[in-house]
Amino acid sequence: MKLKEILVGIEGLKVRGDLEVDVKNIEKDSRNIVQGSMFIAIKGFEADGHEYILKAVDQGASVIMAEEGVNIEIIKKIPEDVTVIIAKDTRYALAICSCNFYKNPSKKLKLIGITGTKGKTTTSFMTKAILEKAGHKVGLIGTIAVYIGDKKLEDSDRTTPESNKLQAIFAQMVKEGCDTAVMEVSSQSLKLNRVAGCDFDIGIFTNFSEDHISEKEHPDMQDYFNSKLKLFEMCKKGFVNADDLYSSKVPKLVPNCEITTYGIDNFCSVLAKDITITNSYVDFKVKIGQKNERIKTCIPGRFSVYNSLAAICVGTALGATADNIKDALLEVRVPGRSELVNNKKDLTIMIDYAHSPESLENILNAVKSYTRGRVISLFGCGGDRDTTKRPIMGEISGRIADFTIITSDNPRTEDPQKIVDQIEEGIKKTKGKYICIVDRVEAIKYAIEMADKRDIIVLAGKGHEPYQEINGKKYPFDERIIVNDIING
């Protein structure tokens, strides 16, 4: 594609060189540059892409885009036959250039964006299932993986991909016949313009609570909320949780988006009633069309009602029938999100991605509300991450669970025993019964041996991850397999 076509819609550019040059691909990583590439330098949290401009030129980049304020000495060293562009914001420019390069594929899809602190993944799988029952071919982009229909393209390393990769995925979805795409939209992706230029049809706001507050993410809760709010400035239609204090503010804050509310406790357009929660499913009544329908989904917990309601709202907006919705929600399963593991002992063993204080508290409170026996909590904390949450999570589990097994998660480069010790400091503040078993396989074995059929074992933290990361290496670690290997002997 000609460079001048790629730059359409970006204002305030300064250019030196030929705008008629052909561009083979767009990259922000100099290691992926080939002859004829366009390299867009971005100041990242770990590295500054401007330091790799000359390397990109050496590897064959025919176009370099840098941000205002770049070291002029670097620009002077770029050969005259390489086109140089200076932009106000190269992150935003990367997104718009990528949209143009792939011919704006999101405009050819019904694009549904889901944001919120929790529930994004489950809601996205539920929405995809409903729309597929209604006859749509659906692509999905999220924390777990990227899918086109039933085909998994790749596992995800972040919730929302970088903009050039995102547009390439959309283009593949269009090429393979998708008419709809469902994607999790993280606050970071909104703040850092990864989804700039995307043509969203529908937005969902699941809920909002403290998370992602750090130097590399959001400085405070207001910045975190404002970032999520951007999605609804890009949408024609939105669905928000009326029971959540923050997300319920969205209709007044984004008057140009047509907002519908859903919930359980507060006044809303789509209301769940007559709710039953067990350790293997939830069911509830909701009005679909002119009739009250009973919905059942085999993902237990009150939060599953909220996630189901959000998915129902999207489904009905895009033509799904009550039968489509009922069948899809009954069958849907989400890897690592309140996922029940079938086993020969008929024990209730749940795998959940809960890896923050709030998510651990939520899942333990949820299962505590409907479990007849004991809640057995097994978790650790990731290494090279926020250390302050470790004792907090220990205290939460000690307070809520009937028994806690403190173990490893992904220790990465840290000593796993040290992480366990820090979690233990918190649980000691409670009267909760616990044991520390650093080896996660041995910890799971201990949980299985102590449980009976009335109890629930919550394996928290790793969720869908099929690996354990130790000293920079990822080892196979799929808890579904491990559970059944232990039980089958």
C-alpha cells in the first residue's frame, strides 16, 4: 500500500521524503522489520523504540515514523532515500496507520467491546455462544486466546493486542467470513490508543473496582475509570450494570451513546428475578421480548447472573431468540473462569483465575454462599509482581475459607518459599485454619485427599494458564490434567 494512503486521517505530520513509497508491513518492533517495512517508534514502559530507529533502517525499513521531541541526531543519520515522518503521538498514529493498512476491517464487522474490572472474559464467551446460536460467525479476542469460530488462532499474552496486531486479526476474521467480533477491551488499550480507529457497534461495562493502579498502568482510580469510559465515546449503543456504583454513572457521562441498563437489585431495563444459585449452576428469570424466560447456566455464582444479563442484552440487540439464548448459556464453558473439573470422585473442584485480593474475595464469598460443606481455598501469588497484595490475600482467605492451602503460583524469578511466607503473614492475623505446601501439585493432592462431596475446592490464580513460570521458563501445568492425574492415580 502507498504510504500516503496509510497516513490518511492523521493530522499535524511533518514529512521528509517520498509519500508514494510502497509499504509492505507496519511494525513497532525493530526485530520484525523486513525490506520495505514501516517502523513506528514508540516510547514504551520498558524500552524506547526511538533507540532502535537506525537498526530498523539497517534491516530494510523504507519508512520511519518518530514522535515529536526525538533526538535530532538520530534523524540526521537516516539515509535520504528513507522517508521520515514526525507525529505528535506515535501510539495513536500506529493505530490509525494499521486501520488504513488493513482497509478498516472493523467497519466490516459488528464489533462488540467489553470492558470492566471483572467479568470481561466470561461475558465475551457467553456473548459469542449466543450469537453463534443465532447464526452469526463470530471472532473473539481476549485474555485467554483469539478465536475464529471454534478455531483457536493463538493464546493471548495480553487482554487487548497492540493496534497493528489487532487490525491484522480483524482482517483475518473478515477474510474467513466472520460477520461479528467480540473483544475484551482493557483500560490500558483504551488509554494507550490500541483500539483507536476501531468502529465499535456495542459496548458493555461489567463493573468497576480497584485494580491496575501502578506506575505502569493507572496512577489512580479516576484515571482508570476515565480510560474505560472512552469505549462508550466510540460506541453507538451500550449496556451497563445498574448495580455497580461506577458503571451506573456511564449513561449521564456519555450522552451520545444509547445506553441500556441491566441488573438484579436496582431499577434497570433488563432485570433478573427469582435467582437460584447452587455449586454447579445458576438459574433466573428475565424478560426477553414480551415473555419471562428461565435461564440456566453452569457457571455458578451471583456474578454469572450479571455476565449472562450483559450477553443477553447483546444477543437480543443482534437478533438472537429466547431459545438461542437459553441453549447457548446452558452449554457455554469458559476456560479457567469458575470452571468445574469433571472427575471420578465427583468432588466439586473449581478452577478460577482469581489472582488479586478482590477477585479472590469475590470467588470465595460466592462459593461460600451456596456450598453445603467446607470451602477449601488453594492459591499463591505471582513472583515479580505487586508484593503488597500477598498478606492481604492471605488474610482474605483465612477470613472466608474454612481451610486454606498456601502454595506457589508463577514464582518467576522469586523464591517461592519467600512468597508463601509473605502470604502467611496475612493469614496469621485470622483464626483461619491453613497449611503451607510450596509445591503446587502436592498442594492440590492434599486438597483432594481432605475433601468430601459436600466440600468445594477452589484452585485460584492460574485459571486458563497451561503453564507454570519458574526462572524465565514456562513448564507444562494444566490444573485440569493435574487434578485428574491425581484422582486417577
